[in-house]
Amino acid sequence: MNIPPTTNAEAAAPAPEHCDVLVIGGGPAGSTAAALLAQQGRKVVLLEKEHHPRFHIGESLLPANVQLFDRLGLREDIERIGMPKFGVEFVSPDHDHVAMVEFADAWDKTMPYAWQVRRSEMDEILFRNAGARGAQTIEGCRVRDVQFDAEGATVSARLDDGAARSWRARFVLDASGRDTFLSNKLKAKKKNPKHNSSALFGHFRNADRLPGKLEGNITIFWFAHGWFWYIPLADGTTSIGAVCWPYYLKSRSKPLKDFFADTIALCPQLAARLSQATLVDDAVYATGNYSYTSTHCSGERYLMLGDAYTFIDPVFSSGVYLAMYSAFEGAEVVAAVLDRPAAAAAARRRFERDMRRGPREFSWFIFRVTNPTIREFFMYPQNPFRVKEALLSLLAGDIYGKTPIWRSLRLLKALYYLVSAGHPRRTWQSWQRRRRNIRDLGPLAGENVVEAR
């Protein structure tokens, strides 16, 4: 019998290793899920394409994050690296005053603060915790392909040194963030039809800060082309970012650093706070196509967690919370699929429902945050029917528990429509302006994160 010679490709193909769950991406969602599943006694492999610590944006956490860190046993670790954040400051170019709200005034008074964190530090804490809990963690390992079958999946990956690796997994969790690995592979990713934004951001030293307890509060500055975030970090630096409509980023005709400086100058209140500040390492970043969703987030042998499923405008700092919450919920789905197959379909339906619910509740306000009526609500917060408390609970991330905020939020939305109807010309102009702003202008300079030095 003639046996055909082994080709180089076949010789290089590694024999697949076996695991219960393979997790793609070592950010907050992936590391949290890996830790929880390893604690259940499962064989978990966690793959991260980069090496920790690595840069990431999204530095502002919500009070609802605190209980998740408690459940992971990491509260003290995050407290050590974080800047306490007790509330939000709103600054409008159309008002002579600033507005300050505190999470302690929310419906549930037991979640009075969160933290601002350097994501490089926080993400590494979560990643190392997954390893300490028993997950096999591999850095510098980029997933190239996933092929599903009735029994699970074959995952192919490549290490930094070019070595190929593969696994047979009973279940796959995609926590690849904005890479949206499975959503792209399955052609499930869709541009958000109701929102379209881009961002410029950098870190500054010697930025002016609020006094005392207020020092760590996030500030939201509105300006003509969108809004700015202002996030003080514990190491003395401040993260500054402009989330703007695509037409504005598309207008750039100069180096990114100079364009960012010009953008800051369009907001005099922010420029004043940065009058003595210097840009760290002369580094400015840009990204386009900021908001997207997917047609679904679960399948027979996979889930998409956090940003791998959907990403919404970060004005309310919901990203890390939604990612970590999806990991907790996802771990329960995996347990059902692997241990209680009869309960798997119901678990997946609950997961799909909850993963849509969070972004939906935040998005109603996000879509209107630059609208003059909503801006008035933030600049003159009132509490009839406990609407302020309910809104603060939403801003704190208290949307999955039993806090009875929904009636008051419905009343707040009704007030919005009533006030808008009372100013028909302003409302019409605002609607027309937003309609123009969210137009899809095609690929932007800075479609992926880029750095200018």
C-alpha cells in the first residue's frame, strides 16, 4: 500500500488539545468568565492576542461594577489602583452653571461610588485572577479560525513566534471586544442604525481637577460636534476624549495631535482646565464606527460577551459593566449547556434577552444626550415622581436587580416627550440635525485605533 508523503503544512499542524471551554480575549468579559468557569472545576483555556499590561480605553466604571468585583474577590485590588468616583459633572456651552449629580442620591443608596481605573492595570488584575482560579491563560496568542460541529468546536490559533496551536472545545466564549471575532465570522455584525460616532482621545498631565471628594468624578462636556469625557486617574493623569459625529472626524486635514488640540479649543470650559496640561508621550488615538450591534449573541456551542456582541456610545461609561455582567450570565449558560442540556435552550433565551436589555435601556438616553431637552434635564435635575433617583440608578448601572425604577423612568420619558412637544421648532431642528449627524460617510481616517506621535 502506498502511503502519500506528509506535506509541510500537515507536519506543522498541531494535534488539538482538549478543554471544556475556550475563551477568546483576555479583557474584562473574557477574564471574568474564565475565572468563574474554572472555579466550577472546568478545564478552561483563555487566549489573549496581546500581552498584559496593554493599553485600552474605557476607564470609568459604574457603581454596579463594585458588587461584581466583590463576587470575584477583587474589590481591594481595584480599590488599590482606582480613583474613587462619586458622581458626574455636566458642563454645557449653553448654560452659565455646571450640574453635579452623585450616585448616593440614586434609588438604592448602597452603591454610592465606583472607580476610575487605568485599564492596563485593571485588565491585568482580572486576567491574572483567571489564572489563579485555575484557567490556562495564554498571552500573545491570536485566534485564526473556529469551526463548529455537533460536539463543540475546533479553534485554531497562532502564537507570537509563529507556532500554531489548536484546541477541541465543548464550548466557545467570544470576548474579543471590538475585534468581534465570531460576529464577523458569522456575518452577524451590523452598524447601529440609530447612532454613529467616532472618538479622539489622549492622556494629560497637570489637568485641573475638582476639589476634595469630587476630584475623581467624571465630567461630561458638550460641544458643537458631540461631547468630551474627562476622567481623572489615580496616577495623576487625566483621560480626555472627544466622541463626535463622523462628519467631524472626516474633516481632518492635519496631523491627529493638532486636530485634537483644535477640537479641545472648541470647548472653552475644557480648554481652561487643560491650560497648564501636557499631552502624555504626545500620543493621540482615534477610532471610527464606534457603535454597532450583532443580530444575535448565542448559538448551540458559543456565546458573544460584552463588546464582542455590541458596543454603544460610552457617554454613561457602561462598557465594562455590561461586559462583566455578560460574563456572569454567560457562565450560567455554559453550565446549563454542559451539565443540564434540557435547560440549555431556556438559558440561552434568557441570555439573549438580558444582553439586549442593558444596551437598550442605556441607549434611549444616549441617542438623545445631545438633544436640548435632555440637556436641560441634566443641567436642572428635578425629582418629581422620583425620576432623578431612577435616572441616577440607571447611570449607576442598577438595571438588572430588583430596584423599582422602571415606572419613574417611563414617567421621565413621558416628560421628555411633553417638553419636546412644547418646543416644536427646537425639537424639529434638533431631530433634523441628528438625522444629518448620524449619516454613514463610509470608512473614516482612524477606522481602527491609531496613534500619532
